[in-house]
Amino acid sequence: MRPTLDHPQPPVKHAPRPSAEAAHRPPTIIDVAAYAGVSKSVVSRVLRADPAVSPARREAVLVAAEALGYRPNAVARSLVQRRTFNVGVIVSDLHNLFFAEILDGIAAAASTAGYKVLITSGNLDQAIESVALETLLQLRTDGIILAGSRLSAAAVRAASRSVPIALVTSGIRAPGVDTIATDDVKGAWLAVEHLVSLGHSRIAMVDGGADPGSAERRRGYGTAMHEFGLGGHIEIAAGDFTEDGGWRGARGLLHGPTRPTAICAANDLAAIGALNAIAEAGLEVPRDVSVVGYDNTALAALRHVALTTVHQPRFQIGEMAMTALLRRLQRPAARSRHDLLVPSLVIRQTTAPPTL
Amino acid sequence: MQAAVDVSALEALRQLQRPGRPDGVARIVTSFLDESQVRLDALRQAVATGDATALERAAHAMRGISGTVGANEMHDLAMRLEQIGRTGHTAGAAGLVTDLESALASARPIFDRLRDGL
């Protein structure tokens, strides 16, 4: 209650020493308030990072909370505010550094907004991802980010009726579901353009299969090949977004009737697999075969890999996904937003002109 | 009657602090002394311009921080200033602001000692 002339707020009474009973229980917000010489609501406002609290009082609360070893009761807070301040993230593959770097962006934006992040993996398996999604729904997370999801559109739609959902690198469109992705058509086009500029014509692709983004990369590859008059050289080998998938795809291409002089891999992991297959075939990169990856993960930048690759702004993607969730929490009925980021090519040492 | 300044709560808080950690009480006192000066300036300005809303706001903040550190005399003066501001006028505030300045000057050595751990 705001104090009035008739009811001025009394001076804050300090409680310098907790009782013997209090010494044996975890400190509460009331203990912090007593030691800091402020009201309970001021403690609450400081813990919510309310900028209106004066610096001296904020300092007093923080010092008292630290000295007492006070930990805010997250469960109580969530009951009062009807939010858990947790967001769930399901990544399709924890082994892929692409997702680790997206998680960095999500975690940074979440932390700034006072949210904790619960991370789980779909393990490249739709059934496992469904279980992970159900778990996060049961935990009452305030929102869920699906990164590289293999879930069906129907499953995403159903989940979005319970909780805000943001999709990273997904072609799924659903009402009230925001998406953040890189323009993969453009990304694959850039890879082909680079190889054509080096003089390659027999440019093949190791495909990402049914994984999100694969169809767009396939389209970008095909479009570029046609655009540069190389439609007759289009060759797409089955693969996926794993090292093994890249190895299998490249192996098939290298042992085919017309060996390509350049390979566009589905992603950086698949490119590593392709590099292995090329080495096993007794060939050298880039002298015999050039290789382009996709994602520009930390793996691609390793000195002894030095992979030419298509850059996706992963940290930014993660930040944008978290921002989309926060926006959706504020305005649940807002129209879906689909952000498409522009990729770029990073040229390293796995591409060179073909040997004539 | 309560003492003009009662730092027993801050001393109790200091005893709670874990050894080897930065002195939080010194941080509180430093922050209080810095902020008091800012609030006093705002009070003087409010009186000079006859701005009752600004007077109420600055007095409210001063009352809060004074109560926090046990500067009881300052707390009471600030509360009276806040009440004046709430009437929509500033009449009678000038003298109280002067009293508040004096109260801060009297309290300062006590807080300086507390801050320095003496």
C-alpha cells in the first residue's frame, strides 16, 4: 500500500539476529528484508532487477542475500507469477557443433531476460524428440525452441496450443509459431558459384536427406547448376547431416562412373565424412577433389581441417529464437514471424581450381 | 527515543559475511553516502523551484535509503519532507532540508568509520 499522509510508512525495523529456529532453516525473503532494512517487496523488486530501486537499497538487499546464502524459491515465484522462467530447447543432434553454438545464443538471450534453459536432444530420432517435447511440456516450461526438429507439422501445431514454440531451421509453418533460419537456397547457391568460379563443372552434392534445410540446399544447388549451364552435371548422392552420412555419400560419388572434382556437403559434419572418404580413396583435397561444407562450425575452422564452408550466424540465430519466444509470451496472438538470415561463404583450404 | 544513527543492523550484517569475501557493508555505506548527496541536491532543487512532486519523490527516496542504513534522524526528516511534498506545496520544506543536511553531516563520521571497518 502506498503510504498516505494519514498512514505514513513506519521506519523499517531491523531484525539483526535470526532466532535459534531461523538459524536451522533456509533463509527466506523475510530474513533478507530484515537484514537489509527494507520491506519484503523491495527484496522482491531487487531480485526481479527492477531498475526503480535505489542503488543503496539494492546494494543492501544483495549483500544481505549473499551473506545469508538466500536462494529465491523458484517454485513459489512461478506459482505467484504463473511462469516458471524456464524455457526448453530440443536440439536434433548434440554431437553437431552447429547446435552448440545456437545454444550459446539462446542461453545468452535467456539469461538477459531472467530465464533458465533446459536442454535436451532428439538424437536424430523423431520418437525420441516426441518424448523430449512431452517432458518439457510436463515441466511447464514457458516456451520451447526446437532446433533442427524432425517432428511433424501436426506435432508442432499441437504443442504450440499449449506453449509458445519457436523453430530454428525448419520448414514447418504453423499459426503462432515463429521460425528463424538461414536462406539455405542462397547458401547452397553460393557454394556452387564459388566452385564454378574456380573452374569446376563436375560438382556433386552429398544430400542431407529429410533433415531440415536439406530440401532448400538441394534446390539451391540445382538452381545454381542450371544457372551456370551445368544442369547436365547435377549429381546428388544420398547422405545425411552426420559424418557417416557424408562419408557414405562421398564414397558413392568417388566410386561412380564420373568422379566429381568438387563436392558440396550437406553440412560441416558430412564434409568431414567426405574428407575421410576422399583420403581413403587415395585422393587429395583440394588437388583432386574440392570440398565445401555448410554451417561454418568451430569444426570447420580447425587448422588441420580448414574447411571452405557456408557460414550461418548461429549465435544470432539462437538469440533471435529466444527473442521470438519472449515476444510470443508478451503477445500470444501475434501473427507468425519468419526470419530468414543471409548466409555467406568462408573460403579456406579445401577448395582450389580442378587439376586439368 | 531512538538514536539519531543506529548501525547495529549493518554491524550484524557484517558479522554474517563470509571471511574472505568483499566487504558488502562498506559497499552499502558508500552507496548510501553517494546517493544521499544526490538526493539532497534534488531536494534543494525542488525547494528552489517550488516543485512539490520532485520534493516528494526525492524525499521518498531519501527516506528509503536512510531507513535501510539506520540513519533514523534523516529518515524522520525525509518523511516529513515527503509529507509536505504530498500536499502539493513546498512551504516549510527549506528548513527541513537544511536540517537534513546537518543530520547527514553529523552521521557521516559514524558511517565513515563503519565503512572503513573501524
